[in-house]
Amino acid sequence: MDRALRLLMRGSIPNGIARYGKKLGSCREGVFRQVCSRRMSTATRTPGSSSRSVQSNVDTRLLIGGGVSLVGAAFAAYQLGVFSIYHKGSTVAVETEEKSIVDNSTTEAVHQSSDVASSEQDVDQDLDKEVAQLPSSLPKHVPYVLIGGGTASFTAMKTIQEHDPNAKILIICEEDFVPYMRPPLSKELWFSDDLTIAADSLNFKQWDGQQRSVFYKDPNSYLQPIDLDESSGVAIATGRKVVAVDADSQRLSLDHGDTLGYDKLLIATGGTPRNLPVFQDSSDDIKNGVTLFRDISDFQKLVKVTQTANSLLVVGGGFLGSELACALGKQATTKGQTITQVFKEDGNMAKVLPKYLSNWTTDRVREEGVHVLPNTVISSVSSRDGQVVLLTKDGKELVADHVIVAVGIDANTDLAESAGLEVDPELGGYRVNAELGAASNIWVAGDASCFYDIKLGRRRVEHHDHAVVSGRLAGENMTGATNKYRHQSMFWSDLGPKVGYEAIGLVDSSLPTVGVWTSATLKDTPVGATEESGSNIRSESEEGEATSAEIESPVVSSEPAVPSSTLEDKSSIITADSPDSDASFMPPQEEMPEIPSNFSKGVVFYMQKNRVVGVVLWNVFNRMPIARRIIDDGKVYDGATEINELAKAFQLYSESE
């Protein structure tokens, strides 16, 4: 019966339930906002779908028996209002009511009968023929088409509007939600007072206590796609997928047989969560106990799981895995749950942080109530009594009610073959030039782009700030500019409200590092950073550029420079975990400082050929322009003493220290 409902989502109802658990979406005069199960036992409206209010009060009921004429009648009925659907015997009833969308808190019951159609396969075959006869709500041609509903696409849209105020823009999203920010899904949302309410509303408290929605823009503010025939502005088609791109004729093919012409095209399709073979090749009962965490649906699913699960296991020690482990650990302290985190590296974020800092971070994660098991490789998986049983390479057995896999993403390059675009064989993603161009009138931004950095060579970056920067650049070039990618994007991660860091450049634990550390205050936390900037998305708070004077003549603290051998509150740590480390940055062994026990605030410089190529700001916020300027300058430093002096530019020490 899902396929029958898909008729109603065709064209003007693009948010239809292509799979169970998805809501039926927008029509020209209104929106059907329902979250339907496959058997349609219950339904609730979900925020984030595109909609506009119904002008007339309509109460029309229609029974669909499967014929072409009745399908046509259903199509006519949806233009009058907003649908609600329920089973009644072997039929589907369609109801339209203005009041169903006026109150966002309304929940409509969806009634189920045990008497369903005897042969869904026959229905599917008939519907495949009939769906092509329905008119499409999509325009035949749109000047600007953006594929993908993430940050890169949204930023490109805003930039296009800035340079072309009368632009007609269509965003096509495979998800059922309008563009939203992903970072809160693994950070602030998990610290909500009531997770169930947070999962429904998708509103969260920033670290400073201010409420904010994950959606960049009011979902009701978008046009419907067909409106672009008569109006300029931004329309959105959610729950729709582009299946092919004909770059020569500049036409797109969508699911359900629609085609669409474009003048300028942006591909910002993001990435797909990477899985491990042991889970990918497992049975369905095991897969049902595993979540690949990426989007809103994954967050909502995991919230439901946490309400009943006694034990959760996170696979992955990178940014996402560590954030989720900390968030779940915090929740578990009040629920008596067991949270376990496993990864093959020596410590949390070991690929990024120097070893001493990775080890310290692992200890902080443990303090959140998480059982952290580094150097752990999963060799096999099975099920027992409804639980997932994991066997490690060293013979240890781990049992959990549910498993969350967070081991990175693979760039989504499904359109490469049809569009004739090149995919990078090593880094993944669409290969684009420094202007983010992939082909004539086609640009790629965000996680899916493998771009040429004029300073650091070919790269692919999977962070929020890169999505913002690349989306902005693509939007500029789609409106006639020829700008090149010159911006060093940053990224950030929060391990709860007390520990956060920002990083830029080549941040690789195999490089030699120089770290300068001091004591933190309450202001030196993610909470303090949010209070100062007013935003939890810290890349949005970056304004202006650092000047040479700020770097060459920094504000000097009241204390003299801290020598490398000092072991007090302020310490400089020099590490060289790589055999190729620069010898000039390694003092004699007898002068190597011991590792202090607390790394609450500091700066870590990553060195390559005596130049700073990367910087981590640990509980140091709103100083990213300074770090960017240091990397851009490319100055050669004689040794750690000069780097220690350079740290003063970040004003680590307050006047009271």
C-alpha cells in the first residue's frame, strides 16, 4: 500500500512516503504532514516539512479503489486542501481539513484495518503504469537547481540570492526535511531536558541556554516548486531524489519519472555513513539493532532506542563517535544505562590529536560514564536474546541492546556516471577545480567535493565550516564570479559543555607538534564561547581577518615567555610521534618536559618543514582568524621557543594570571 500512497506524493506532493516512517509532504494549496508506518497504525506531523496554510475550509473524503479515474479524483482532491490518510478495509480514505495544519501540536490518528489488499505486487504494477499519467508539480525548467538539502546547498542559495535578487532557485532534498544543521544532532540536542520533546520539536538549547531550531529557515517560508513558473524565490522539493544528470542537454531525471531543465546546477549531495563489513553482511535481526548515525531520522530513532535500551555500544573514536559517547554517557547517568565505546586506535581522536592529548581526552570521556575500550577490533557479530553480541579480535565478548556505528562517511557520487563527472580514486568525491567547477555549468560543494586547494593541493573536507565556505564559493561562481578556493576552513568538536576545541589546516597526529598550555576559567568552555558569540555554530561567528600586527606584535601577558622546561600551570609540550619529525623542534631528551595532568586550555601547533601547517585551539574560542593568518603566512620558525612566543597572539593568559 506504500506504493499506492506514492501516487499522492507524485509531483505536487513530493514528501510522500516512499518508505515507511516518512511523512507525506507538500501540495500546491497545502501540506500533508504525516509520519506513516508501513501498516499506517499511527501518524504524527513532523516539523521541518515545507508548507503553506490552506485558505479554504475543506472537508472532503474520497475512497481510492485503484482505478485510473479514482486516482485522478484523488489528484484533484489534494489541490483543495490537506490530506490525512487511513486504512478502511481494503481501501484508502483521503481526508482534507484546514484545521489539521493550523495547530502544529495536533496528532491525527491513522486507523488500521487487518483487511488489507491481498496482492500488493499487482497494485504496484498497476501504479507504475498510472503514476506516469499524473501531471507533475515540478516546473519544466529552473535557472538554479541545487541538489541536496544540507549546509552547502543552503549557503549557496543565500549567496545566489545576494548576487541575483530575482533568482528562481529550486532545492531538491532526498530527506523529508528542509535544510538543517547537523552538529546539534550529536551535541546540544542530547543535553535537552526532555529528549522526547527535543526529537519531536527539533529545538535545542545552545550551551548558553538560548533556544534554537535545527532548521536554518522557517519551513513554511519556502515556495512550492510549481510556484517558480510565476514567481522568483526559493522553492524546495523534499523527499525527492535526482537519479540522473544529462550534462549535455542540462536536464535532470528524478524518481517517479519527472524531468527538469536547469541553467546552473549545484551538486551538494553530502555523504553516506560508512559501515563495517561485520555489520553490513549480518542478518536482518542484527541490522535492526544497529544505527548508522547521520541525519535527523537517525537521531529520532536513537532517542526512541534510549528510552528502553539498558546498554548501548558506540563503534568509532573520531569526532562523531566521541561526541555521541559523551552525550549518551551523560544521559545514562540518570537512567542506569551502560554505555561502551570501542575503536581500534590508542585513544579518542587519535588520528588528529597528539598522543598525550588523545589519552587525556579518553580519560575525560570515561569521566562521563563511558566504558572506553581502545585498541579494540570487532571480528564477528551475532544475536542472542534480542541483543547484539560482538566478538573482538582478542577474544572478548561485548553485548549491547543497540549498536551505533560512527566510523566516517563516503562521499555520495551516485550521479557521476550519468553526468560524466570524475571521481577521485583516493580521496573520493567529485573532482573539481579551484573554482569548484566539475563540468560546464555544474559545481560541487560540501562533503561531496574533492577540490583543489591552491596552497595544500587536492583535498576533501567533511566539516560544517567547509560546507559553509564551499557553498558560498559555489554560489558566487554560479552567478558569474570566477573565485578560487583560498579559505582554510575550520572544524570544531565539543565533548559536552565543558571541553571543546577548534582546528584548522593539516591537523594530523603523525606530524610533530608544539603545545602551549595554561589553566582555563569558566569562560574558556563551549558554554562561554556560545555566550560570547550568541551561536553554537562557531564557524558562523568568524568575522574579519587577523592583521599582521596581531601576530607579529601580540598582546603580551603580564608574565614572561614560558620556557619549554617549566612544569607549572603554564607548560609547553613538544611532541614528535612521527619518525620523520623535524629534529630542530626536538630539544635534548633531558630537557623534555613531563606531561602535566590537566590540559584545560591551550594551543597546539602542527609543524611541517619548520612551518605551522595546522592549529588546534583547545578551549580557546573566537581566535580562528589568527590561526588562519599564521598558516597563510607560511613563516619558517627556528624552534619551539619562537612557537611559544607565537602563542601569545591567542591571549592565553588573562591579566589575573
